[in-house]
Amino acid sequence: MALPSTLHSDRQPDKLRSLGIVALNGMFDEMDAVGVLRQAVTEILPGDVAIVSSFGADSAVLLHIAAQVDPSLPIYFLETGKHFSETLAYVEQLKKQLGLINVTAIHPDAADLARFDPDGDLWETDPDSCCHIRKTEPLEPITEQYGGWVTGRKRFQTKERGVLPHFELTSDDRIKINPLAYFNDADVATYKAEHDLPEHPLFDQGYKSIGCAPCTSVVAEGEDPRAGRWRGLNKKECGIHYDFSGAIASPMRAADKYTLFKDGTFVADPFRAWDDTEAPAAARYTHVPLSVFRAHREAFLANPHPLGLLISPGDRIEDAEGDLGRFASIAIMFPAFTDGRGYSTARLLTERYHYANELRAVGDVLQDQIPLMRRCGINALVISHKPTREALIENRLPEVNIFYQPVGTTEVPVGTRPYLRRAG
């Protein structure tokens, strides 16, 4: 059953085409991956289909199926510049072993990298933007050339993908084909064994879903295979795929949910709250309470991953004086609007101990406090209060021109008589 060819232009959704997609999904058995792909490339969109592959942990299965249907199918690999070296070697291994003759690497725009990620560390502070410039933008002009494209997504990977069909109609009226939608973990393993497919070199080390190296971690027994992607962040997809159920927001909508305000905008927060079940030697991107850090100091200092420190009212920051440089971020807790001890802690850190990394305020952070917080050295804010968020976005914080407590070595208290002023 051939569908009308796709027009790559803005137009109203075609209801008949949508019904055709429903019919297509009813034509195939759950496990008929080869039949799904063959139908797509020979009947539905002949000469108008491409495959996008990450060459990750399960990619060999889809690529083996593609080689059976047509080894000359165009296959695109997003070479983000952040892949494991093992992944790059795996690309060459699969090309040779499966006889794939039309694999093309796509690279991010050099000008975008120079402008938005000159130091290569954007993934740490804003992973959505990193994915956008390294994956989404480079891929868009490629997929726009085709009426449909093939993915390796599967229902079992995450709960958000749990309703994934074989065929999807995208918002721009193109067709996305998911031949492996109904495969589970055991099906993937069985297929690899039956066809003697090579594993990704990192698979046996616990990497069950493999993307860019900085944002991929080992998956524990019983976790979702994609639990190791963007661990600790409220992030499920890179932006290439949006969930069929609509549960995954687009990057623009997701940005509205960010709570970390830094460098003039709300950004994704790589840090998360401390979990008492974590091993100090393996923890990463978490704000460790000062008492926990002191109890396991040697293990935390030996830990190679980025860490933060959480300071609560009453904590003695002096107890960590020699170790402050270990932390990429220090979070100061403001448990109530009336509790001002956090301001003194911020000044100790910046003025006495010269701490120069991220210093954030967390807790009951409201717009009236922010001018003083900034004045005391705080350069990041975690904010959930809607009016405060709006005030920051619209740049209409209260103006405070008079402070009764001097900051630094050049200010003097308001009202001090001129002949008593000995600043500096």
C-alpha cells in the first residue's frame, strides 16, 4: 500500500495520510522488523528513505537488517566530536563486516561550535543546547531531503517510548520508521547471537545505551537501558526524537521548566540533590552536604568526577577551607526568607577564601533577596517561585541603592562620618 509522496513544504496535515499510517501499523507482526523496513524502502518511499544511526550498543541489529534489505541505503552517523573512541572504531568495524557502502558522518557547524561552545564544555551547563548544535541542527538539513527516515528506537528502552509504533507521521508530514519498536532486550541479544554480530566495545563494561562520552554512564542491574544517558538530569532525549505520546517536551518548552538561573538565563542544571545511598568514591554532579563530606573526606577527594558542596545555616565553612577548590559548585541553603546567614557564608567564600567557581543560592530564593545575594558573590540561583522567575526573565528586579553593610575593602557603611571613613 503506497502512500502519496511527501511534499517537503508547510501545509495542513493530511488526514488521509494519517489514516494510512494507522493502516500500515496494522499490517505487520510485532517482530517483523525486516518486513517493516522492506515495505518502507520498496513500497512506501522508494529511494526516499535514510537511516540515522548512533552506532551504539544495539545499532548492529538495525544495520544488519538494513544490509539484508539494501546495503546501499544511505546511513548517517552524527559525529558530534564527543563520542568515545571505541564508538568511532565500531563504525568502521560494522561498515566492513556488514558490507555497508553508503555511511556518511555528519559534523556540527564549526562556526556554531566556536560561538556557542568554544571550550567544549557546554554539555556541563546546558546539555540541551549542546545536543542542539551537535545533533539536531546538523541533522535537520539531511532529513529534510527525505520523505522518511529510519530509527533504532524500541519500546522497552524507556517508559516514554512505551507506545512507539512501527510507523509515525511527523509534524511536517514525513514518515519515521521504527523497525525494532517491539524488540525487547532479550530479542536484541538473541538476534545478535544468531547473526554473530559484534558487540560495541563498551557494552560488556556496563554501557547499555551509548551516546556522547561526557553524558553517558554505566547502567546498573535492573535500570532502564537509557538510564545512563544524561544521568541526574530531567532529560530523556537529545532533541532528534520526540515521543509518540507527547510526554517528551521539545527543547523550547523544556527550557521553561529549568530552575537554574546563571549568566543571564535559565539553563539545564547538571547537578542534583545528594542521595544517601551513593558511594562517595563514585558520586558525580551532586551537592554533598558538608557533614557528609567531612565524614568521607578522603573518598570524595579521590573521586575523579565533578562534585558540589552544600552549605546549610550553622555549618562551619572553615571546616572545608583547604578543600574548597575541589568543588565545581557550592550551594548555599536559604531555608527561609528571614534567614540571612547565607549572605555571610557567601562573603566568607568570596572575600576570605577567594572561591571563584559557581556559587549558587538554593531554598527560599525570592526576587527581593537577589540584589543582595549578587552583592555578596552569589552568581547562580535555583528558583521555582514563578513571580521571581518572571522578574528575572523580564529584567525587572527591585532596585536597591543603599546598603547598610559594606562589601569588600572599598565600601563604608552608609551614614559614617567622612573623617571616620578609612576604606582601603
